Amino acid sequence: MPVTNRPAVAGLDDARRLASSIAIELRTAREAAGVSQATAARAAGLSPAQWGRLERQEIARPDLVQLCRASRALGLRASVKLYPVGSPVRDRAQLNLLARLEAVLGAPLRMRREVPLPVLGDLRAWDAIIEEDGRPFFVEGETRVSDTQAAERRIALKQRDDPRAGTVILLLTRSHHHLRLLGQERETLRTLLPLDGPAILRALRAGRRPPGSGILLH
């Protein structure tokens, strides 16, 4: 069955680029060391034919064990790091959280979901944008936040890169976990997100833009 969803396609492209980059590095390192394919293969526990196909990028999906063993044979250590390039997929609970917020919006406020940042090539998106006569403000919805500093950094970076994003609401599921978390760490977020939930809700129900960024448990 063909892969059609965007994250899966992008992930497959990432895998191909990574495997190609490693294959080139392996060949370059082996040649620089003056080591034959047969010698390198033997040290890595691979057959010479496997090594040759690895260098020529003829193995469609080289596994992690092959790449790591081949790297070690040449005095290298393979490493993979994960970097944020887009927004994560959302589950039903997060979609329901946004729907609950949408239900309290008074006219003329209206919500749009998954709005990309206006930066060419940037895959990040706001979870929602709420518009009030052409003046948008933004929503990031989270069903479970464990690291408030990470959430703060993520919002601050989006605000930096999106010139429209003056006001941002961090929307959290009302749960014992979040109540306890904010009881401990609310003040550390006050500079970036000064408003508390009641003031935000009053504005939204009245069909008005909140007077600033803040945190809403809902």
C-alpha cells in the first residue's frame, strides 16, 4: 500500500538522505585510511559484497546495525540527532481540546486550525489561529505538558519567526497534572504568558481579543 501521508513521506526522504550521506562518509574514510573493502567488511562483520553495496548505495534500506558496525570498523561512531522541523501529529484529545475552545468563542471571533508559519520551507504550524476583524492571535494546545521550559521555548521561537504573532494563548487540558504543574511553575512563565485563564475566557466569550498572551486551562 503506497505511503501517502506527509510525515511518512518526509521521514522516508530523511532516511534516504541520511543513508546516502553515511555511505559517502564511509567510502571517504576507508579510502583515506588506505583500507580495502574486504578488510573493512571483515572488521565490521559484513561480507565484502555487503560492504560494496553499502558504499554504492545499492541497499535500499540499510539497517542501523550495519551502519554502526561499518562506522566503527573505520574508527568512527555513528550518531543520529533529532531536530524540530515541523509540528507533531495531533491526537483526538488535542483536537477535542481545540473544539472545546472554539465552542466558547463569541462573535465575531472565528478559529482556523493548523496554520503554517509564513516562512518559506518552515514546516511548523500554529495549532490554531483566532481572527478578529483581521487581527489574529494564536493558540498552542497541549493535552499534557511535562516540560514547561520546552513549551515556553517553542512558543517564543514561533513568535520570533512569525511577525503576526503578538498574542499567543497556551491552551492546556484542565487536569490534576496541569493544575499541579502550574501551581509549581506558573510564575516562571509569567513574562512570556502573563494572563491567567479567567481574563482570557472573559475576552473570548465577549468576542474580543485577549489583552495579552497567557495560559488557559480548559
